[in-house]
Amino acid sequence: MLFNSVDRNFLIKSFQAYHTSFDEEKKFIIPFLELLGHPNCFQRTHLPGHITGSAWIINPERTKTLLVHHAKLNKWVQPGGHADGDENVLRVALREGEEETGLKRLKPVENIFDVDIHTIPLRKDFPEHLHYDIRFFVEADESEKIIVSEESHDVRWIALNQLGQFSNERSVLRMKEKLLKNG
């Protein structure tokens, strides 16, 4: 797989060819393609929404995922964040994965693993808006030391068979289902 050319053109081609068996995910394809037509879609100031990148971090045995308990959202989610102008969303996902977990040896496994559009609530300094999140399947070694960044309350390896005890986020559970389905 060629990971160094994940730019706007790559994303447009990927979304045009994207296949998913999840109906809730299918409805995101056209809005993503429309957003990618805006020159500032990779800027966090682009409203009503902008592109973000996330890392769905899995151990090599495919039995655990590494999630962060996001401080502002107060829920368990995969690490990820704003592109801040970087069109290489894979690089964004890997950077965010490293910043939020401390892991240095993240290994991309699949270009685009999942996509989601979700609402980020109003904050005193920024209006409610949408994150058009592109998720990449990333592998990491459980033995590598993890850290808890200031953006999180906790970072933890969670067994996939216990994921429902930590998150009821449909998109997080969908990524688990995809992983188990594709083995």
C-alpha cells in the first residue's frame, strides 16, 4: 500500500471507490466528496465542518484497541484530531495517535478503514460544528509505553470483547465489527 500520497486527490478517488456494508456509513460518502471540493476543508476554521483524521489502533493479535478517554467530550474514542491544513490525513492520524497515546511505532495497515461525520458540541470559544473523520487502521505493540496527554483523562488498551463496557459510540462499535468481520 502506498501511504505517502494520501492527499486531496487520493481522498476524492478513494471516496468515489469506497465500499462499505454499513448503511450508516454509506450516507457519509457524498457529503465527504462535497466537502473535499472546498479549498479550506482541511482547516479547523472551515464551518460548518472540516476534515479530521483518526487512528484505529489495534494490537498485532487483533484482540485489543487503544482508546483515549477524551477530556472535552468525556467519552472513550480513538485518538484523532484536526488536519490544520495538512491534506495528508494519514499523517494527521499518525501524529494525533502519537501525541495522544505516546506510541512512537504506529504502523499503518489500511488506507481508509472507516469514515464518520459527527457533531462536536458548542464550546465557549467555538460554535457547534461537524467533524468529517477519516479513520485509518493502525497496528501498535502493547508493550510500548503509553502516556495520557492533557487532552485525555485516560488511555487504555481495551479488549474488543469488552469494548461495549467502555463505549456505546456507534462508529467505535462499527470499527470493531469491521475488524472482526474482516478477521
